[in-house]
Amino acid sequence: MPGTNLTRDEAATRAAILAVESYTIDLDLTVSDKVFESTTVIRFSCSEPGASTFADLVDATIHEVTLNGRALDPSEVYRDSRITLDGLEADNELRVFCELPYSHTGEGLHRFVDPADGRVYLYSQFEVPDARRVYTTFEQPDLKSTFTFNVTAPEGWKVVSNSPSPAPEALDEGKAIWRFEPTKRMSTYITALVAGEYHEVQHTYVGKHGEIPLGHYCRQSLVEFLDVDELVKITEQGFAFFEEAFDFPYPFGKYDQLYVPEYNMGAMENAGCITLRDEYLPRSRQPRSFYEFRCSVILHEMAHMWFGDLVTMKWWDDLWLNESFAEWACYHAEVEATEFTDSWTGFANARKQTGYRQDQLPSTHPIAADNHDLQAVEVNFDMITYAKGASVLKQLVAWVGLEDFQAGLQQYFKDFAYGNSEFSDLLAALEKSSGRELGGWAQEWLQTAGVNTLTAEFETDADGRYSSLAVRQCAHPDWPTLRRHRIGVGLYDAVPNSQGEDRLVRRQYVEIDVEGELTEIPELVGAQQPDLLLLNDSDLTYAKIRLDQRSLATVVNGLSKLDDSLARALVWGAAWDMTRDAEMRASDFVALVLRNIGAETDSWGVSRIPTYAAQAVNHFSAKANRPQLRAEWERGLRDLLAAAEPGSDHQLTFARSYAGIAHSDAAIADLEALLDGSLTFDGLAVDQDLRWVLLTSLAAAGVAGDDRIDEELGRDHTISGQEHAAAARAARPDAEAKATAWEAAITKTDTPNETQRSIILSFQRPGQDDVLAPYVEHYLTAADDIWERLGTQRASTALEFIFPRQLASPELLERVDAWLESSPANPAAKRYVREGRADVARALAAQARDAVD
Ligand SMILES: [Zn+2]
């Protein structure tokens, strides 16, 4: 059995004979700053006395293992992260006493010392299989149990877990012990422990089923940024909405939200003990899209309390359902219960695009992936699972109707509370509530991969009316499934408003079912051809759409004349897809953005679309056109920045984007002047985070060196400052700076996860081809064994984001192909390399398209 893997079959075998009654877990966090002590007592029954099984534990120094009073020799029974348990009785007690290391990768029990004040903070992160890095477990979601934690820690710390925090009992030597009440029955991966010198604020939510204590926690150095009133407001809106919509009281008593440092993901749905990355407590000005996203994260985790924590997947095959549901539910709740009423537009502009992108990589997979073991789960934890899954659930809601969907869901929670279920159980509940057969729908949407493309095919008569109109559906040859789509079709014309300004106004809208290769739309035959024909109007389905020539001309000249933000999002998305697919010139996409972004009103549209344009400039433009396009993008952003409303999100986004492209002498001088205060824009605060953006761009341009970065770090003695400084150094265009950054991010094994990520995201820069050239070979050499050396989290970050996309060329493709043939790297590592290769191939095709006038 290789290392820490666990197969679905092994888990099923173990679940077939075991039932777990309780865990009692004693943790001593006062041993040292490197390790902690962990004592686990598991009481469980076995339906086949005499049988064998195993418990899970990773990286432990075991002092003692006792099974039913029998002492076992750790050197004999502990191997490959498992403890072999032979000769089980009907009722068993396993006791394991061991020492375990603190983590610096955000997996297991992470330990962090705040450089701002030297205070210590710990938090656990267990999904997918990492509870076994903190205590002895049966690490699979369907062996639910109760958990009793007893935690010894320095007195004065806060200690938080799934049960309410008890008053600590004082011990000697400045220590105390927190004895928690047993939890409700739950899976190991949603148990949690957060401990340290955290700041705590308590509120109480009074809802239809009674009171829920609400705790908010953060580091002491972030207290001034904890906008707790806003966070409590969103939390209360969420509880009011979900308790009503799910018709089931919140199951876990209290609800703590803890903002923690160096966190890998957005947040984690530990039952009643939510951990969130503490970048969500911003110290600097952020655009509305930031707050909209934070709100969606808070609601996503809350939805998991029911869907995931109360009713839990049997095995990770249904991970997609867990995440897709929480994702769909959070946008739905955001629209229905918070101030972010147009969140589905933001979803279309940003999140959904990540699903389309992932679905067109060679590594794409069906939403319902075959997660036969834990390695497969880790690989499939991607945007197919989140963004595509949520889009497809949105289509399912359109298919069965919201009311029936909700009724089925309510019954499902009642039927499976505190237990485990599979997707078929939910589908059966929805079939019952809606009276519709859903097996066929599930087959074509969930068990096949790839995205369809919808194109209008039409002819017009002498008067410009449609004499025929149909939707052609196609698919990539590797993923040939055609699906049934419920879509809207909108016809928009330019019509002068009362001030005599042209607006694009919807004249007609129909909803149709698309099926097979060609779907006629007889309802629209005879209609005058509009200025803009928009397929998938209302964004009901998940598909790429194409714009016909006339529609494209209409939007390039005046997308901002279209008042509906969701319709605009579909147009932005269609144009971006056409650019990525080499059907629209990168230069034309950049022109579209420069002409129309100033009038975009959706918060995600404003902040995300300029990043697409930057990608078009730096990756998709023909090499011959690139200098000119870079100059146009730089100049255009300078003009947009100057024209933006003082204090607006537009102004902030254009300032960041301008810094991102700045390369001419004039632009570099602007950045310097913004930093020293000699250039100002009314309403634009050059706060600490914007200072780092400006300085990093100067570093990338070769203008600011180590001395200036050190000086800035002197002003900003925080972990955020250290991460920004590491990123700025990695951006510098000289061989020594790149070598140092590479060493920290790829070679060393003790660089903290978030610092490593900052370096990696900053390393590959446009305009630095010479200094980056040696890193093709360095990358491929590192990729051979990086997974084993750095572990899942840091290896995947490195392989994905430090791939030399910047150096796209046919030679690079050839070199990567040869590596893929010969490298001993494991499939998970090769997946990321294959994805990088696909991005390069796509960029080369787009560059060729851009070269043709
Ligand atoms: Zn989730």
C-alpha cells in the first residue's frame, strides 16, 4: 500500500464491519513549538469478531498502542500511515498515544507566529484526509461518531472546537485544560481545533428555532480590520434564509467563524467552527466584488452545515455534489437574502469562467468523477467540482422548478439527518417532488465531460427578416456529448432613449429546449434580424455561445449601451471565449474592453474583465503586434484611470491594472510619482496594499531593487508585508533574484505555504524571456519528484502557476511532450504539466489568429 493513499474499496470494507461509537481525543499543545502530544481513545464495534482492520495516523512518533487492553508494538503494527488491528472483538477500545509535528503547509494542525507581535496561532484543516495528522482516526466520511476533545494549552489562549468552548481549568506552569462536551455525530473531516491568542467577539442570533451563539475570531494584529457588524449581518441573513429554505433547524448549536492566517483555500465548513482565510479582513481598500465574494464564501460554508455536515456523502465520489450544492446555494441565498442581489451576474463574469476554462483542459472529467482513491479526490478537487457543478445545478433548478427542488431537498434533510447518503438518494427525492424522471438528465450532464458550443444559424429575406433560425450545438471531438439545454433567446435593437442616446433594448425573448445538433426556432421566423441576437439570454445553461457578425459589430461599438448586466456578462463571456478559441483577434478583444469597461456596472465585471484583457495582451497577441498592443493597453488604462469617478471601484481596478502593464518610461514615472505622492488622483488612496502593487511593478521593470523592497518592508511589519516583499523580489528581472525565489518556492521544504504561493504567482512575468528561459528545464526537472518532496498542497501550487507559459513556442510544446513521455512523475503532477501545455497550445493558436488582419 503506497504511503497515505486509501481506496474506496478499502473504506467500504472497513465500513461494512465497523460502527464507531465515540472518540475521546486528548491534545497537549504545550510540549514544544515543533510537536504536540495526541492521545486518542476510539470505542467501536465490529460485526465480525476475529476480523482485522486498520486505523489511520500520519507522521506520528507512537509511544503506545493498546487494543482492548493488549499493548501492541508500534514498530510492528504501525506502517505506511496505518495501524494494523487484528483479532477484533464485538466491542473494542483502541488507545493510541503519540507525538505529531505542527504543520506549515496549511494541512493538519498549522502553527503560525505573527511577525507583527510574536503571538502564536494554531488551526486545523482536515479535508480531505488530514484529521489523521492530529489524532488516530478511521479516516472516511461514512464512519461518523461523536468526538470529545480535551485540550491542554497555555492559559490565556482561546481554544475553539465543534462543541461550545468550556471555561478552562487551570493546571500548573501556566497551563490550562479545556474539556469539551461530546459533539453530535459527524465525520472526522469536519472536526476542528483552533487555538491561540485569538481575539474573540460574541453575538447571539435569535431565529425561528431559537438562539444561536455567533463567535467571530481573528489575530490580535487584525482586530482593527474585523468589520464584525457587517459579518454578523451577513451571518444572520444567512441563517434566516437557510433555516426557512431547508425547513430544518441549524443542527450544531453555536456558530463560530475564525479568520486564520496562511490558509490555503477560502474557508472550511467544520461543523459549527468555520475557518476562513484572514485576507478576508482587508486592511486596505477593496472593490465591491471582494465583499460580494466574501459574502458568498460565508454563505457557502453555512449551506454546508446542512448539506455536507448534517447529511454527508458516503464516499468522496459525491464531493462534487457537496461543493456544487454549497456553491449554488450561496449564490441563491446571496440574491434572495443579502444586498448582493445581482450575484448571478458576478458568477457569470468570474466564477463560471473558471469552470469553462477547466472544462476545456485535457484533464477535464465528468462532474461526478470516479474517485476510486484519495489521490483521485485530491486531483478532482477543482473548478469542475465547484463552478461547473454549480452551473449545472442551476440548470437542474430551471429543469424541475425552484419550488419542487426545494421540497425535495427538505425531505432529503429529514430522511438522512446525521447520516450519509449518495447522489441517487437526492435524485430520488427530487424525482418524487417534481414528478420528473431525472436519470437521463443526470447521465448527460454529470457523467460526461466537456462544454457544448451554441451558434445561431439563420437566413434573412430581402426585408431583413429571419426566413430561418436555428441553434447549432457542437462539442469537442474528445468530449462529444450533446446535451439538452433549456435556454433563453433575446433579440436586442439599438433604440434612442428620451435623451436621444442609443440603448440596446430587448424587443423579444423566448425560452426553448435545445436538443441534438440543430434546433429550429420557428417562433422567431419572420422576426426582423436584431442588432444583437443573444443565445442563452438569462444564463440558464452551461454552454459557450457565439455571436454572429452583426451582433459582434454591435457590441464592439457599444456594449455599454446594453443596460442589463447579466446580458452584458454573457456578451463579455462570448467575446472572451471567441478570443481564447482563436475566433476573435486578441487586439479586437482588447479594443472591446477599452471601449466598454468604463461603463460596466457589475462589480465582478469591473474587476475581472481587465485581467482577461491583460491575458489577451501578454499571451494571445501575435508577437509582431504585441509591442503596439501593450502600448495601447497601457495608454488606454491611463486614460480610464484619469477619467474614473473619484473613489470608485473603476478607479481602483484601473490603477492596479495600469501598474500591471506599466513598462514605458512615462508609465514607470507615473508609478514612482504615485508612490511618492507627487501624482494623485482624486479619491484614490495609495494605501499599503496599493503601495505593494506599485512597488512590485517597479521591481518587475527592473527599477526597484532589494533596498527599496527592504525599505517598504520596514513600513509594513506584517505577514502580509513579508509575502508581498517575497513576491516583489521574485518579480525582478535578474538571474540572481529568480534563483533565490526558485530556491525558496521549489527547492526548500520549509517555506510557509502562503509565502510560497506569493513567490510562485509573481515569478513568471511578461518581458523577461531571457532571464526566464533556463526555467523550462528547471521546471521539468523539479516536476519529476516535486509531489513527493513538497506534498500535495505546495506541489500543486507550484506545478500549476510556475509553468513557463510566458515562453509559449512550438519548441516548448515539443520539449514538454518529450518530458511527458519519459518522466517518472506521478499522474497528479503530470496532470498540471499537461494543463500548462494545453495553455501554451491555445496561446499559439490565438497568436496566429491575431496575426491575421
Ligand atoms: Zn465547500
